Amino acid sequence: MPIGTQEFEYHLGGDFFVNMESLDIHGADLDVKLLVTHKSDVYDLEFEIDGEITLLCDRCLAEMQYAVAEDYHIVVKDGEEYCDASDEVLIIPENENYFNVAKLIYDTVSLSIPMVHVHEEGECNEMMSEELKK
């Protein structure tokens, strides 16, 4: 990648999360903007992720939409071997000639999901709720 700043845009649907073998995310409509600033051996990555994902309600097991609005920043540097010990700096081997950002995007979205995901009061599937009460 040449020295300077480049912008990339991606649209992620449910297939992205199927390919990432996600068990929690059952659908998606996400827009990702990635701003990459390359300075010698340092790549400054700024992600903006906006949209919705489909989860299953923990209470009634029906699908529910969850809004995602996340920003993520990380610095990627060349080094001798791969090291992701820091949340702010990622080191990749110098001999790698590409870097796939899919895992960073997946992790950012996955970490935005609350531990418990339930519909707003009164929005649960009533038939399923009644069956679970039995």
C-alpha cells in the first residue's frame, strides 16, 4: 500500500458472519468504513461500523434486531513475528504482503453485543413465551 491515506467501504450481510462461524449473529446489515493511514512501516486503521445485526432473544428465542454503532482504532506494525498482546498495537510479520481485516471487524461487532439480549418489554413472541412457561 502506498504511503498516505486510503479509505475503504464494505457492506456486510449475514454471509460474512456465517463464514466467520458466528453462533450469535444470525443476520446483518452493516456498513463499514475503514480509513488506513500508511506511514513507513506503520498502518493506522480507523474503523466505523454502523447498522444492525440479528440476534436471538434469550427470553423467547425469536429473532431481534440490535443496532451497532462502533468505532475501533488500531495500529498495525511490521515485526519479526505475529503479536496481538495489545489492544492498541498489532504486529504482523514483515514477510506478510497482505493483512485481512475481517477478524478485526468480526471481533469489534461481536464485542458490541450485550451479554443478555432480549426484546424490549412487550415485544417477545407471546406463543413462545407461553410454551416456555409450561
